[in-house]
Amino acid sequence: MHDINKDIELSKYRYSLAQQTYNNAKMCFDNGFYRDCINRSYYAVFYAIRAVLALESIDFKRHKDVAAYFNKEFVAGGNGETSGSIENEKGRGRLQ
């Protein structure tokens, strides 16, 4: 049987990880460590997405699978057609 309380707790944990990582990104930015800031920002978003997916009992082992599912279900509204995506931004050098 599915335990929604475990999903909620996992989501809260992952969201707190996202918040901590975002704070690290901000510190890096404030101190001129821009490359590290980009890295930490990417992970903050990644952890936040995993927090959302945890509420649906969905998880993936690979980053690209997390991004693909999120883009399909949330960015494109479930139809799989996107005008922009996390992976596209990463590929353009905006996220590393």
C-alpha cells in the first residue's frame, strides 16, 4: 500500500535540500564564484523538482530522466511539446 506520509516527508526533505543549495548558490554569487553559483543553482532546481515529483511517488536515477519527465508533465502540460526546457537551458550554457 502506498504511504502518502512518506512521500510528503521525502518531499519536505528534498525541498529543504533545495533551499540550502540555493543559499549556497547565493553565497557563491555574492563572493564572485560565478561558476560555482551556476552549479549550485542547477542542483537547487534539481532538488526542488525532485521534491515535487516525490509527492507523486516518482523518482529517477539519472538527472536527464528527472528533467525530461518534469519538462513533459509540468512545462509542456503533459503533451510533451515544449518551447523551452531545463536541458535546453543547460545546453545553451545557461545552466551547468
